[in-house]
Amino acid sequence: MTRLEQKKVTLAGILVPDQWAEDGEITGFALCTDDERKYVLNCNNKKNNLSSMLHQNIKVSGTMTGEAEKESIKVTTLQPLSSQEIEERDARGKAFCC
């Protein structure tokens, strides 16, 4: 696999669970974008807040790292998309999926 250079990014997508503990608790999250890519989110200090945002449209900013086939984002900010941002995406025919 090709190692990616670290770069600053801001991406929008749907927040989904990506890892689970043996008891079923969600331990990791990912962002699914409208180009059908999945980015693992590295956000250790924000995990408690993320469960309440599952399956919602969000915007993430941070540093992208990882391999070409398994990209991850070290999250600096994460917030729900506004209604206007969602409407603009819908008008362009964009849909989030993994």
C-alpha cells in the first residue's frame, strides 16, 4: 500500500460505527462520503459525543493520514451539517454512502 502524505482536510458525510468491543459497544467511528469512500476517524477525546451523532450528516476537519486504501483523519473539529448545507448537497444530487 502507498503511504499518504499528511494533509489538512475538511470533509462532509455520514457518521457510522466502524469498530465494536466484544460487548457490542461502539469503539470506533468512520465518515462515509458522497464519493463512496470511508475515512476512519481518530478522535479519542470526542468519542462520547459521537454516539449521539450516529447516522447524521456531519462535517469533519483534521489531518488525513494512513494508507491509500485505509485513510484516516485525526479530527480537530466535528459538527453537524446545517439544514442549508444538506439542501445544497441534495440539490447537486449528492448522497452519502459507503
